Amino acid sequence: MTGKFLSLFASRKPQAVPPIWLMRQAGRYLPEYRATRQQAGSFLDLCYRSDLAEEVTLQPIRRYHFDASIVFADILLLPQALGQKLWFADGEGPRLEPISNPDGLSTDAFDQTLSPVYETIARLRRSLPEDVALIGFAGAPWTVASYMIAGRGTPDQAPAKRLLAQDRSAFMAIIDLLVAQSIDYLEAQVANGAQTLQIFESWAQSLTGADFEDVCIAPVKRIIAGLRARGVTVPIIGFPRAAQYDLTIYARETAIDALSVDQHVDLAALADRLSEDIIIQGNLDPDMLVKGGDALTKAIDHICDSLSDRRHIFNLGHGIVPQTPPDHVEYLVNYIRARGR
């Protein structure tokens, strides 16, 4: 049985009711997630306990029966698998020991470190309903490198941009390593049961022009080409969040199958210019999901009406925020499915 999500990629026609999943659909807005997170003891323990990572991935599927699930993990598990020290400070987010070149990194324990993620995926393929697709993911090299170089998330990715300007060779050596290991990581996810992949470029907005082409577009293009060369045929979604660049060029050059867009993108204008070969995913403002009521209804209608003649995956422009009422998510799913009947 193939569900709505995978059928969309196999078809050339839009669906009356778009498939639905939401970034961070497994997360702190759900009381059952908070209980499992407490049981795990730490965020990283939750990522690496395959039984608990499977459980939190399944929780929103049980509640809302989304058309796709995304394995519970984190984009920074990859640098940790390369030997960079990673920890999560409560209330402050991820921390890493900053680097300025790849000299201290190693692939020796890469697969061993990430094997719990592969086990989670294999477990999910057995436990998910047959009509719910399983998405694997990785961070794009620029986004992951920005954390590795700064040692934390930063508002403008200044440390990474500074290294790019001052020692481009060292910076690109980090990118090259991330490209190679992302190919291995994503290939292994598919081998264990992932049916679609998403590449998250969370900090796309901080690069422009030639730097965006060299550091955002080219590495993702290499990852996708590398996967295709190894016989990986599953659909691949790119998410260059808030990119200050022509998204139609990004989609064409990277060879993604679907383009996920943030809430600031004009969907109608994008749909007019983007090849019909590319599925559009997005782009509800997460704050609308918090607000609920008429504002949420109107926002859903606008998105669905703007893309009524396109293949479309309904999603957010970014992840669900912790203060989101679960009832609003239930309303969203029910309303979208009812309006298409």
C-alpha cells in the first residue's frame, strides 16, 4: 500500500487533498513527547535510544495520522559522529567544541556512532502504518559547518562567514568532508528504510551571490548526485529556509524533487516560475498554528488555493513551536482533509 505522500511523487497530477506532515511534528508541544524526553534523561540520549526515538516519531502519527513521519534525530549528530564534541545545554541549545579546519575530525567511528539512527529507521519501517511515508534527513553542509565552526547557533553565522573569507581552503575542506559523509549517512538511512530524504539548509539566508552558489547550492548538488550515482532513487526535498536567492535556480541546480519553502515566500509567484516537475512543500507560518481560529483557517485556505493546480505537500514554513496547542494541529489536519472532499 502506497500512501498519499509517496503517490504524489509518482504522479504528475495534484491531489485534491495535499499530503500533510509538519516539521518538528514530534516535539515539546505534545505532552507525550515531554514525558518520553524526561524518561530519556537528555536530548542526545533520546536521539540515541532507538526505542525512545521510535516512540516519539510515532506519537504525532497516532494523534493525527499525518501522511509522512520524519525520523527523530538531529542534524548535529553527524559532526559528533566525526569526533566533534557535542552537548545540549538546557534552555540554550546545542554546543560543540569550535573548529577552524577538519584536522581533528575522523570517519573511524562514523557508522558506529550513527548506528542507533539506522536502527530507529528500521524499527519505524516495521511499526509505521503502511500508508505513512518515512522521511530521513540531514543538515546541508553550510548549515552544519556554521555550527561546527562557531560551536553554537549564531544569529548571522558570522564565525563561519569569517572563516570562509579568511581561509577559504580550510573552510571548503570542512564542506568537502560534510558532503562525503552526508552521502554515506543518507544512503544508510535509505538502506534501512527511509523512503524520502530532506536536506535542511536552515541558515540559507546568511549567504548571497557567489557564496550562496558555492557553499549552499554546489554541496547539495554534489550530495544528490552522489546518492543518485549509488543507486539511491528515493525523492529528495530541499529546504533552503529564507534564502535570498532565486529558488527556481536552487531547485534546478541541486536537482531536488521537492522544494520546501518558508512562510515569507509568495507561493503564487513561485508556482508561476518553478518547473512543474518540482513539488512545492510549505509554507504555513508556525505562529498561525499557535494563533488558531479564523486566522489559521484563512492562512490554510490561502496556501491550498494558491497551489490548487500544483503538486503540493502541506507543511509549515519552519518547525512547530513548543507553545502550539495540540488541538490546533488536529484542526489543521481535519480542516485540510475536509475542504478537499
